[in-house]
Amino acid sequence: MASRTFLQAENLEPYGRAFARTPAKEITEGEKDVSAAGRVMAFRRHGRTSFLDLQDESGKIQLYVKRESLDGESAKFFDNLDIGDIAGAVGDTFRTKTGELTIAVRSLKILAKSLRPLPEKWHGLKDVETRYRCRELDLIMNQEVRDVFRKRSRLVELLRQFLTSRGFLEVETPMMHLLPGGAEARPFVTYHHTLGLNLYLRIAPELYLKRLLVGGFEKVFEINRSFRNEGISTLHNPEFTMLEAYSAFSDCQGMMELVEELINSCVTSLLGTEEISYQKERVNFSRPWKRIRWAEAFQQLGLDWRDEKQVQEKAESISSEEKDGLPRTHFDRLDAIFKKEIQPLLVQPTFVIEYPRAISPLAKCVPGSPEMTERFELFVAGLEIANAYSELNDPVEQRERFEEQISRQTPDRPKELDLTYVTALEFGMPPAGGLGIGIDRLTMILTDNSSIREVILFPLLRPR
């Protein structure tokens, strides 16, 4: 490769300035003095002429170069041009004998000299570790990866458009919290030197958003980054993106109808169909979606979820606590059974409804059934996609629920009574439905990816 120093010795700037150009996909046949700029992805020499492939974000355009047709400075740039360089070219368009749109180049500049070679003779970058650690190289080499992130961006846009068109107000809430709350998870801790106190990166924006309902906003949502200091896997990244939405005077049923319509609308707008393929399974998003009670799902396994001995025996038959670090609480064992035995079977969009009060501290109880709450989780292709419930708005009961949580807390998941939130409820929060959707996992399904790292531009990885 030609060196940066050599170009400078020839009085050629290896890192150029702004270059007015037309995106590759907008260039047409018969244009005069058209400008194009992008990365050189291929270089084919044929005697005294050369063909180059120039790639920008919109696509690829072929360049046809005869050295003697270039001015002196352009000829020097051309002599030092390598695959991987970012270049700008000016010329007239024509079609080759094979019908390919091409620019006959008169002027050429190197706009950014690549000091490292691109992978040679590869049809894209294949090594998974390198792809995640060097995402910029992955994006250069793999068109399908760029397409995944374009779809992700479009999905977020569709979610936002749907909600704003229905009267929801987009808001922003703090990412550093005095108390970790709104979900059950181990938080990240940071320290504020001026105030001299620990703060927690948010595990969910829920409590702040519901305070806005108290304040008089009736429909709010936030597309938020949240943080949970837990495991890393194909389904979990410590930093992730959620959509949370709250609607006053609604409930769990209203949120079920909302999420069904929302996701169906996004799928059809993004992919043009209600039925997709995910990991060789057909998934149909046509409405209405299946509903099953949480307790009934365990009954289908022959389990009474209240029978602690029966649940423990089943959990131990799935995996040993010593080997897998399976938590010892009754509800954690139930969760392990659900994830192993029930969740993988929920391929078609399915609402699992009415979860126990003990694991739903912010949800209203089902009338006449104080053990269970008006809550659902949505599963698609065996993945949990959404969580929603009728919001508990009784401040006295909410305080009691928080105190129950505190009594069961573990050292790695500290709990304190959130008096600020309870005080807000004491001013009166209207009945409401709340909803959270995992944008990363929804993107996985809609782009047919089995790993969350494929849909996060820069996933967290262990240092080399």
C-alpha cells in the first residue's frame, strides 16, 4: 500500500476536505461532470485502463480510468490508490458493453488514505469475534449487516410514529437514579463527587414516567437506554434499548390491544407481510394473538405452582442448583422452569397473562383473586418481547408492596423504599396501563438474527 508519508512527499494531501458529490444510486446514464465519492472496494487493471468499484452508503458505482486522461495531480493520486482508500472522482457516465453504469474519470482525489488493508478475497468478513470488536470493518465488508441496522433504525422510527399519531408524548427521564427501581435487576453503581453520593444507572424509567401521569400528562413514552449489571449472552447485553409507554385511564387489556396493533403495524410496514421466517420457524403476526394464563402454563406441565416441593423437584430435574447457580427462592425456580419448559414452545405471538402478585410489585391485583395481577408478558419465537400491566395506583398498597420487596432483598440487588414515588402517588395517579417493549429482541426477530450482538452496533465484550 502507498504510504501516507509518500503522498505528503509528493505534495498530495492524503486526508482531503469536503467533496460535493452525488450518491451512487442517484447517478444516471449520460450525466456530464458528475461527482462520486466512496471507498474503493475493487481494483481491476486491463492493460492501460482500470476499473474500480466505488462504494458509498447508497450503493456501488464503477469507475473507468485511463491514466493518460487524468490531469497531473489526479494521475499521482491514481498511482497511489489502494483498495480501502476513500476517493472522489469526477467524469461523465456511460454504459459498458455488459450494461454496467460507469463513470469515465477525468479527475481523481484520495480523500482518506487507508493505512490498513481490507480483508482480501473474502465475500464479507466472517470471523464473529472480529466482526463485533471491529464493527466498522464489519459494516464495510458486509452489506447484510448494514441492512440490519437500517431496519433497526426504521423500526424505531415506526414505533415513534405509531405512538405520536395516537396522542402519546415522547419524553426524556433521568438515566442516573438515586434508588434503583422500576424493575427487578442488579444495578450498575456510579459515584457523584460533588454531591458525595452513589447513583445507579437506571434499570428502567418506569417510576419517573408514572410521575408524569400524576402531573397531568395522560399518554407518555420514552425510547430509552437501560442498564442491568447481569449476565452477557445471545439474549442479554448489559446496556439495552427499551420502549416504555403509559396511558392514563387504560389498563392491562388496553395495553394488550395497543401492543398487538403496534407490533403488527411495524411488521407489515417494515417487511410488507404479517408472516415472517425466524430461524426456520414461520411466525404469523396476524391478529388476534393467543392468550394463556401463567398458572395454566404450569398446569399443562402437571405442576401446581403453589406446591413448593413439587416445584423444587421439577427445577432440580432440569438442572442442579450447584451446577448452574439456580436461585433458591420458590419464584426463581418457577422462572427457571418457565424458561426451560414453557417459553421455547411460544413460537407464535402469545400473551401470558395474570402473573403472581409476589413477582409483580407494581401491578394491580385481579379482582377477586388477590394472589394474581393484571399483567402480561408477550412471547414471540420463544423470546420475551414485552411486559405490561394495569398500574398499581394505590399509594398505601404500593408502600406495602415495596416493603415486601425490601424484606426479600439480596445484597447484590439492594432495595429501599422509594418515598418520592409513593409521595407522588399520594397526590393521585389516574388508573393507567403501562407497557415495555425490548427493541433489541424485536429487531432480532424482524431481521432473523439469533444473537442480540447482531443487532447492537457495539455490544459489550470481554477485553482481549
